Amino acid sequence: MHRVRCVCYLIPEFSAQALDSLRQPLETGEVIVARANAHVRYPARVQLVAALNPCRCGHGGPGRGACGRAPRCQTDYQGRISGPLMDRIDLQVEVPPVTAADLALPAPAEGTAEAAARVLTARALQAERAACGDDGAQALNARADGDWLEKIADLDAPARALLSRAAEQGGLTARGWTRTLRLARTIADLEGSGSVRRVHVAEALIYRRVSAAGSSSVMAS
């Protein structure tokens, strides 16, 4: 089964009905078409990559060219994306405007090729881990669930305390807890760490905008 990539450049410009139709494939990897006499299931494992401006005019925020209707313009525009859909988006990254000073900076030490190599290594670790697992083992962290997820995440005490505190403060739903565990395990794999530590959980929570406030500009699930 192939994984389909869905790219939405300005996600709030799509209708609410179209956006909410993505909830099921993002959650279960399939689409169920219900008719009077039958329910048909189709495989639909997708990777969603989406972007949005701070507000409809594209300016938003303080500084030169800022939106004159902020913050209401930002709230209304970003509010077009429902909470349940946002809860299914694992990585939410704010991208600040590029300045002239940014263009003068040297290239990052890690390029695309180096990052791709780390990803391949992490995926190999996940496949090797699954090969040694039980019947519920999954070759990718993104599909891990239940006892298998708890086993491979294996949080240390500080990491579990941080995750529990985020949940108690209302920053995590039950779905968010599971997705944070998956993401933290992946971050640890990219780092080459055998265990999931507090720093990995903290980074996963930041990507879900739980412990770091701010609006997102680029999102992926």
C-alpha cells in the first residue's frame, strides 16, 4: 500500500467540509464510504503537509506591514481549522519572515543529504525493533499503538512526569497523548537514543504547541 502525500498550501482557504474529511484517513489510514446497503472501506494512508499565513491578508503580527485588524483577523482566519483536525497534526512549526540579515547567514551545518541519512537510519532502527517484537509490533512509530507503543516509548520518570503534567493542564487529549509518545520516540530515534528522555518529550510537546505558545505556519502529519 502506497502512502499518498496531500499538500494544502493555504489550508484555511479550503471549506470546513473538505478539511474535516481528512480527519478519518489521518486517524485510521482508511476512508469508509457509507451507503444504504453497505459500508465500503478504502485504504487512504496519507501524509498531510499544510501551510497557512498568520491571517487572511498575509501580514499579521507586529512590525512593518502588520495587519490592522489583529488579533481578531488572525483568530478568525486560523479558527477555520477545527480543533479535532489540529489534534491530528503532529508537527506544527512557526516560520518567521526571512530578513535580509538571515540571507547573509552561512548555510546550516546539516544539509538535506545529512538529514535524509538520519531519517533512513531511524527508520531502519524502527524496522529492526519491530522484527524483534511481538504480534502487535509495527515497523513505523507512526503506526504504533497500545502495549507496543508503551513498550517502545519506555519513558523515564522525568519524561513521564512532564507528559502527565501537560495532560493535567489540559494541553493534551487522549489522542494527543498517543501522538506525543510516537513523536517523542521518533525524535529519540533520530538522535540515536535508546530511551525516550524528558528532552524528547519536551520537543514533541513544543511541536504540538502544548508547552510553547504561538501560531503555526507549517504543519505536517
